[in-house]
Amino acid sequence: SAASDVYKSHVLRELNELGASRGNVFPDREDLYDAFVLDADNAWVAGGRGLVLRLTNSGQDIEMQETGVQRAIYEIDFASETDGVAVGQDGLVLTTKDGGENWNEVAVDLPLQDWQVAQPHYFAVSRGAAAEHIWAVGPVGAMIRSQDGGETWENRSLWCDMMFENFTSADPSADPNYTGPRLNPCDVTLNGVSFPTNMDGWMAGEFGIVLRTRDGGVTWERQRNVSDLPKYTRPELSEEEAMRQRIPPLYLEDLFLIDVDFRNGQEGYVTGESGTLLWTKDAGETWTNIPSGSFNTLLSVSTASGSGGTDFATGILGTMAKVEGGAWVLDEEIRQEVLTWIRTASFGSDGKFGVACGGKGTVLVTIDGGSTWARTDKKKLYAANPSL
């Protein structure tokens, strides 16, 4: 019918408009890997193909910023409304001095193993108490450090023994007096890093690895004292059922840890696969696995720094969890409405305005500390592309 043809024409026009992009970047479709909130007028979201979006006016206004790169940005961080750094795919490091209006790529070339064909990704970035102190980490023990706000970087990648027990960020062969165990470039993926001070920092990664430094990343010690881990990856399994299904016991070394965040030099969290959520209140001397309300993989955790803030964790299948009354509680409404992964959630210092992001252009905004979330309309993301 004529009405049907008009409707189909309208739908096709909408699809064509939403499909428009500049440089093959689709703001409403790209996977989004990180959000950073400074305050209600300064928030950023970053993701695939070098995409950076700036949110102002409590998330009501969105603009797409030109980065000049087509590689994925995995984490972004701002010290102020002007000074920012972003890291990502194949050794990508970007800095800005004007709030993201202009981004500059910083060349950081690490020595590669014979089998490596490109610079390692940087999955996470963290600042110390001083804004000019920055660390970034990635696979193959990759770690770089800047002490000038990201203008220059030094290689602090890990060396370790075969059992992942002894770690250092300096080549021991360079010290003629070294008499310790034989160390090699550390083939371990580092997924998260957090420096609550300039000297105290933590990293988390595969093989259940949690590392602490007390000297700004020069030396590292492994932390293994974790209590209350479930006996199996599926905590509801009985021992009899696990034996029948031939499911092996769960050990710390089996865990793939993804994110770490410390609110100060004592209290922090680590997240990982199968809903792993570890908590410490003594700088990691002891860790406790706590119920997160979800057995879905948790991709991020954020500790509230403001007086009115709440701790949040996000993950696959629309997982959003927060602390209520001393316990972790799932947001069932978000889980039912967001049918993709939520990579992270970030809040300003007041603990009220926050932004979460994830797969397929998902951007969520809250102005009440995460009690309620509003999903940003796809057309608003599409309109953020300045080439249209």
C-alpha cells in the first residue's frame, strides 16, 4: 500500500542517516570502552576507531572530538577540564591540553619479543596523587610511566621468573651485582592499574595476579592472600555434582582479573571473570572475595571518592551493581534493558553525576548517584558527528 511504502521509505532514510559517519566512525554504534567524569560540564567517553565524545550540561549535550587516529581507545583520564591522556590499541598514547579539542599522539616504542608484530595495547591508565604522574599497562607485562603529565614516557615493563613470584620493572642483567633468580620479560597480561598515591600502586591481570608497588612502580610484590573464594567457578555446585561433571576446584591462579581501583592507600577492589569481586581494607595484605550479586564477569569497579558517593561494578549482559546497606545489589532494571556489556561507570567528585558506557554505542547518564539511569538516545549520538 501507499502508506506502507511511505513507512518503508521513512525507515530507510532513518537507517541511512544513522549510518553516516566520518572516517568510518559511527558514534551511535561503536563499542565504548571507558568513561571519565570530572564534573557535570566535563565528561568524556572513548571507544573504537579513536572515538572520543565529550558530554556537557549533565550529559544533555554531546559532541564528537577529532583524535586523528583509527585505533581503539581503551581508557581515558583527565586531570582538569583541559589536561587529558588516553591510551589504547597497538601502543596508542594520546594527550590533550585543551579539553580534547586537539589530541596529539605520543610515540612510545617498547622493545618487542620475536613473536610480537606490533606495539602492545595499553588497557588501563592511572594517575597518582600528583597529576603529572601517570602509569599505563597492557599485555606481555607492558608498563610505561610518565612523570610530566604524559609528554614523555619511560619503559617500566615487568620482568619475572617462570612461576610469577618475583617481579621487577628493570632488566636485572643491567645490574652486574644482581644475584637473584633468573628473570625474563614477563609474559602476563595486565588489565588494570590504580595508583592512589604517587608511590603506592596496584595492578591486576591474568593468572590471578595482583601486584603491589611501594616505590612508584620500580619493584613489585605479588599479593595472594585471598579468602572466601568459591570452591568452583559455579558457586552453587555441590562437591558431588562437581565431581560428576568433572569440574575442577577453583584456585586463585585460575582467575582472569580485569580491573583494580583503590580509593586510598588502604581500601580497594579487584574484579574479574565469573563475578569475582575482591576487597581489601589493609592495602592488600589480605583480600576477601565478596558476593557481588552476579556471577557474570565484572569488567570494572569504581570506588567513590566523594562523601556522597557509592561504589559501583559493571560487567557483561547489562550488569550494574552497587553497594546498598553494606551489600552489593544488582540493578535489575538496567540488566533487563541493556542487552550488551557495560564496560565502566564514572562519577564526578560530588558522587551525583555519572556516566556509564559499553557495547554498541551504549551511554548511560545519572544525576542522582546511580539510583536511576537514562540511556542516551541514539539520534543524539549520531548528531554528535560534526561532519553531518
